[in-house]
Amino acid sequence: MKKTVANIQSILIADLPETFVTRRIPEVSLEFGGIRGDRHFGLTSKADSRQPMYPRGTEILNRRQITMVSEEELGQIAKELGIEQVLPEWLGANLLVKGFMELTKLTLGSRILFPNGAGLICMGENMPCTLPGEEIQKHYADHEKLATRFVKAGYKRRGIVCAVERPGIIHELDEVQILINDYTNPMQ
Amino acid sequence: MKKTVANIQSILIADLPETFVTRRIPEVSLEFGGIRGDRHFGLTSKADSRQPMYPRGTEILNRRQITMVSEEELGQIAKELGIEQVLPEWLGANLLVKGFMELTKLTLGSRILFPNGAGLICMGENMPCTLPGEEIQKHYADHEKLATRFVKAGYKRRGIVCAVERPGIIHELDEVQILINDYTNPMQ
């Protein structure tokens, strides 16, 4: 197991019924199930196109409680799209981290530990879809085909999905420890 | 993603307060949290020596709801220990599978799907400890040091831990589909 540290630049919540876009909040209490009031909150969720092994709409365990992106990878996406910036809000992300390269490659079972004791467990890569690209397109009307180009630009840069392993309050600018799960010698 | 099939030889429950040893039952209803009445049932559990990043006893997400071993790997353990057999009961396993080689190497995020619709998600390798070895020793009093030798013999053969992703009734002799998660192109 390798350890590293990084910083939480922003905490965000998707609590507006009409959109997946998130908005920044300075702190939040992580509960089992995620962030109360967020559209992905819950110990269970409905199966969608990401879980084709179950009928759509089936109640399944929710591993997509919290989504996390990195400033570095968003910068790479923006560069590839030829635009100034890609904000975490537009991807519906809940956490923006800085200082951890290749967040999207973080292995399943890795931990993200907060100073107050809260812990997230990485449940894998977040699969790109076209919705964030459509949101990005709204902000750059003078650019073409950003919605479809986002899927490719976001490949392996789209961040991760996490479940809350241990509840607790987290704050903007928290320094987090990242414990990287090593498959050849895995953690539980 | 690769697919394969295997058979559930036995379903077992640890419902006796004085021991982790399991006993066979012909069928069971898998719920979110595992098998009701089993000592590992629950959406949350207490952190133990397997989660050294949290204070012991802290309430955390339970990824060890169901433990699974394979007939083939138990056979290898028995052979290495020089004994006739190692029963899943002695390891406190909940499911005994047959026909899937190298169960212990099954990747995190892989699915085990039952005919009735229930689904498990693999949460990683089960780490060997000495308790099952002590149980094995009781059954082979004429053999020496089985408790400590079990740890080595069980290395990478000790099976996996799972969480219930979708509830449902499962039966002895069910044929299960195994969807193997591929880290280079992971599923959600």
C-alpha cells in the first residue's frame, strides 16, 4: 500500500431538482449513503445503463454516492477541448481534489481519509457520458461539438466514484490522505 | 469484461453466538447487508484489524457481508496441510462454489449473479487469520501446527468477501454467472 496526500479544493452538492450540476459549499457532513440532499444520496440507488446486468430501475447497492474529480485532470480535459477551463460543477462532481496525479486511475478499494476522521472508499472510475459535455457546451457557445468531444477528452480523466466508509464532517481545503490499494497485496 | 459460470455447492450461515463456524442451509434470502441472522450481517460493521486506518470498533461500511470459498482452493489448502479435507464451515464461509478456478484472484467490482436475480459484488480477497486454522486443528488432532500452517496454506486461496448488490433468494446448486471486472476497462 502506498500513501500520498492531496487537498480538497472544493466541496459541491447537486441539490437542485432540475439539474445534475453541483454548487459549492464550504463544508458538509458525510453520512453513510453520501451527502444528504444530493441527488446521488442513498445506501441504495436505481440501476441504470452503467449496470446492464440488472434490469433498469432495480434497487441496488449505491457505490456512486460521491464523485470526485481533480484539478489536474480537468485541466487536461480543457486543454484537449481547447477551452479555458472545465469546472467541477459542470460534471456534477462532489469533490475537487488538487495535488494527486491520475486520480482516475486510483484503484478500487483505495481510501481517502479526512482530518476529522471521515473516510471514502474508491469504487472505481466514473464513466464519461454526454451530459457534462452538453453543460460545457453551454459555456462555450463559440466552440463546436464539445458535448461529443467531451466523451473522448474525459476518457480516463473523468474522476472516480466513492462510497462513504466512515461518516464525518469535511471542509474545503482539508488535506486528505490517500491510501492506494495494491491489487497484488490488497487491503480490506 | 469476461464471463464465466460456476455452481454454488453450499450455502452456510454463522448464526450460533459462540462460534464463527457456519452450518449448511438449503436456501436463503440475501438482503442488503447480507444474510439476516449471520454474524456478519449489516450495512455497517465495526472496524477491526483489517481496517487499521480507522480506530478499532468504529462503525464503517460493511464490505464483508458474505464470504465465499471454492471447492478447488479448499482442496489445495487440504493438500498443502496434508489432511483429507477442509470444510467451508471451518472457515466460516457463507458460500462454497465449484468450477471457478482461482476464486481468490477475482477482481474487486466483479459480479456474481444468481438465477433468481440476486447479485453479489466482489469486495476483494479475504485475508487469512489463525481462527480457521484452529478449527481445522480440532478435527485433525494427529497433525501438528495446523493453526499457524493454515495462514500460509490459505494465502491467495482463502476466498473473497462480497457485498449484496441486489437482494433475492438463492439456492444450493444454483448456477451463477461471474462477470469478471477488468481494471483496464472497468465496470461500474
